[in-house]
Amino acid sequence: MLDDYQQLVDEISAALGAPATLENRDFELIAFGAHDSGAYSNKADKADEADELALDPVRTRSILRRRSTAAVRAWFEGFGIARAQAPLRIPPDPGAGVFMGRICLPVRHRGVVHGYVWLLDDGHLSDLELGGPSGPPEPRLARAMETAARVGALLAAEAQADEELGGQLRDLLTGPPGGRDTARTALRAALRGAADGPLALVAVTPWAPRNASNAEDYPSARLPSPPGVAAVCVLPVPPGPGPAAGPAAGPASGRSPAAGLAALVRLRASTALDPARTAAEHLLRSAEGGPERSGTVRDRGFGGVSAPRRGLDDLPAAWPEALAAARAARADARLGPVAEWSAIGPYRLLAALPAQAGPDPVVQALLKPSHAELARTAEAFLDCAGQASRTAQSLGIHRQTLYYRLSRVEQLTGLDLDAGEDRLLLHMALKSARL
């Protein structure tokens, strides 16, 4: 498929005599081509063009990093490219890092924009007639738009195939038992040999894609598909354990249930989860609440990676693992923004507990904002296995200060921190409250 895109981009570049790039509607690079018409009088002229292209930071970043930043996307979308039915001319703006003007060919299929072809214009395309009320576009531009339409048909077909795979993954993970066998069979046929290889599930939660205007659009919005991801879908995320952050989501509350993104990732080996972590990081960048966004911890997205699986049969059990890891990443900054199931320690058990209406009574007083330092001290003490010297060093306080704080914790909770069961209860209650 990539060869098809490259060939079509090269056709457009040759037809218009300008370097071209193809990006999907999320501004992720698909293919690019540097025009070489053979018209250079010498190697120096060709080198001069390469130097000019290198001076455009936006294009350079797009090619090297395979995607554009959110700021760049917003700048270009300000010209109405998402609604455009015909080519648009974009002027240069050095302040935005756009040193060269561009001509944007919207890549559409059946009225839906699936991407954009960008043509760099150093001035030699300034006389190109784009068409409009005053007349039709130049023939060579019309041919380029016909090629862009072929690109749109390919992107639409690919999106349809991805949507079908996502539906099969959704049915396998959360569908009724009777439908899981059918979904498993369909996925195995679509993935072929990869279905039997090492796999992992990635969860990103909460999921709020940048190309959806509201929660109702999440399931139908185009989902990202980073390299190595075999299938991706949006799933409802059940409430986790720990105190509720507010009124429960659902019909009675008028709020949409939380959504999470599930991605099935192909691994090179069952002992190496790097492809899954990379995919999770990519998906987080595609989410409205990714780690580069501002906001509170609860506003941002976090990723979780399940334990590896061999084949599709055990994937339904891998989804709760990925969700638990994502919740742990949000609960504990030391784990995030992407956590692996194997590394989340006690959260493996705590994340499986049912949701609570509030924190355990034993820590209610301790969790008040006025006692935040005491709660932090108690958790650090228990994390350090009750070793006072390690705890004091980790908190940067004197041991006498530690002992005083711990006595206050005992007064507030009614627990004896010399008793193992009381320590266990307090430790788990504090960790659970984080979730």
C-alpha cells in the first residue's frame, strides 16, 4: 500500500514540477517526493534546491518525525483546508516556521477529507491557475487533483478495512461469548501469520481523539494506527476502584461513559515489549489529553501495556491487564505516562477491585487536603517497608519529624503501625485511593 501512495505522490510531483508530501488528515506523513525533472543545469543547482528545502523547518520536521505538531496543524487548518473542495494556496509565514508557500490539494473521497498533498512553492508555481469562479484550473493541476482523488480512494479503503478490524477486536475483547469465536476467526484470517505470533494489548485512557468534536463522535472518528498496530478500537471503560472523582457517568448523570482506546500490537519477541510501549506513546500523542497537553492529571491520557500473549485466544484476559496498567500510570507518577502490567506491583490486585463510593473509612480523615503531607509520609514509610532511615532520607526530613508525623497518622486512623495487618490495610487503602 505504501508503494502505491509513493507512486501517486511522485506522479503529482512530476506533473507540477514541485516537491510533494502526502499526509493523512491527522497530519501524519505517508509519503513524500523531491521533484527531479532533470532540468538542473548542474549539480550545484540541485544542491541549491535541497538547501532551500532544508530551510523550511515545518517540512523538515514532518519528514524526519513523520508527523506535524498540534500548533502546525492548527495553523494550516486555519486556512480552511479541512473544508476545501479545490486546491488552496497557503502563503509563507517565517514566524510559524513556514518559510515557503504551499499549494494544498485536499485528498477527498465521497465528500470526506482523508488527507492532504502539500506542494512546496518557491515562487515557480505563483502563476499556476488554481481554478474557481473565474475559470477551471490548469490542465496539469486538474490531472494532479485526479491523482489526489485516487489517493483518497485508497485512504478510504484502508480506513474501512481498519474499521472492520477494529470491530472484530472490540467483539473479541468485550462482546458476548457467542460472538467471540466469530471475531477471533475473522481476526485470524485478516492478520494471517501475525495472529499466532507474540502480541500485546495497549490501553489508552481516557480517550478523546483530536479529530472528534464531542464524546458521541469517538467511536466513528478516525483512529490512529501507528506502525506495528494490527487493530485498534474504542471501548467503554468501567469505573475503577478507589474513591469516585465525582458523580458517576451514565444515563442518570447526563455524562458520557469514559472511553478507552484498545490497540493490538505485534511484538518481535515475547520478551520485548518495546513495540507496544512505542505504540502507546504514539497513541497518547494522538489523544486530546496526551501527556504534552496542559491540565490536571485526571485530564490527561495514560497508557498501559498488557503481558505478552501468544495468539488471539487469551486476548480477552489481556485487556483488563492493559487497563489496570493505564490506571496505575495515572495513579503513580513513577510509573507513567506508560506502564507495563508486569511493573505495577500492588496495583495489579487493586485495579481489579470493584469501584467504591468513597475511600476506605480508615483513611478518610488522612485524605483531607489539610493532611496531605501526613498521607504522603505514611505511604512513603510503607513503601520503604517501615524502615525509618530510608523513609526520612527519601522525604528529605529528620527522623524525629518522621516519628512525629507517624504518631499523627496513628491518631487520625486509629491504626497501630507496629501491627502488620494494620500496615497492610493502610498501605492498600492509600494505594487504592490513588486509583
